Amino acid sequence: MLPEGPGEINHMKKYLLKKKRALKIVEILSAGNGSPDFSIIHRREENVNKYELTVILRINESLESNREKVKAILQKNGANVVSEDVWGNRRLAYMLDGQNDGNYTLMNIEAPPEAIQKITGEFRLNGDILRHLFVRVPAARTA
């Protein structure tokens, strides 16, 4: 059932905001006059969760390009980087792949749950990513 007027659109927005999962509208086809034609609408529902991603990168001359590769992997698999906080170089608690130091980066991302497995697989293949950790951020509860 598709909305037909402004009142129904606002009602639908309120309804969608109350739902636990996010909806992404893939395509809205416009009529000739530029207003949306709600008789032809395609939607794809995706569960999008919020995650904190901590990445420890190998310290070398291509550190910035490695950080960009991490972002590219995330975007390729449908994740959206909300914020990025570079913690810088830190001493590791124990040696990882012959490294005593690593460059830490914390990212807040939004991604579908099935994308996390794909991202993890690609991170494991990249030798410049020493460690990574995804932590799902629980949805904020309102009273």
C-alpha cells in the first residue's frame, strides 16, 4: 500500500521511524512535472545495524593508503562510515606479525549484518591489517 497524499506520507514517515529496522528507498520514479509518482516505487528493506570498528594497521610508508583501502572495503560491501577517529600509533601488548607498534583507528559505521562477514573475510586477506574488531552498538532506548 503506497501513500497517496501529504497526510499519508507524514503518517508513513512516523510509522517507519517507529520501526526497529531502517528502510532504504532504492528508487523513486518521478512524474513528468518533477513530483514523485508514488504509484511506481521500488523499495528494498535492509536491516542496518550500527557498529564500532577498531582497526590496527601496520605502520609503514603506505599507512594513509591502507586506511583508504579499509574505507573502500567497507563501502564496497554496503557499509556507511559515519565517523572516523584516528588514535595514532600505539605500542601493542604483544607482537603481531613481527610488529611491536600499530596504528589504531576507530570508526562508527552502519552496515547490514550480512556485510560484516564479507568485510571480515577481506580484512583477513589484507596483510597490512593486523587486527580488527566489530562491536554492535545497541539501539538507543527511549522512555
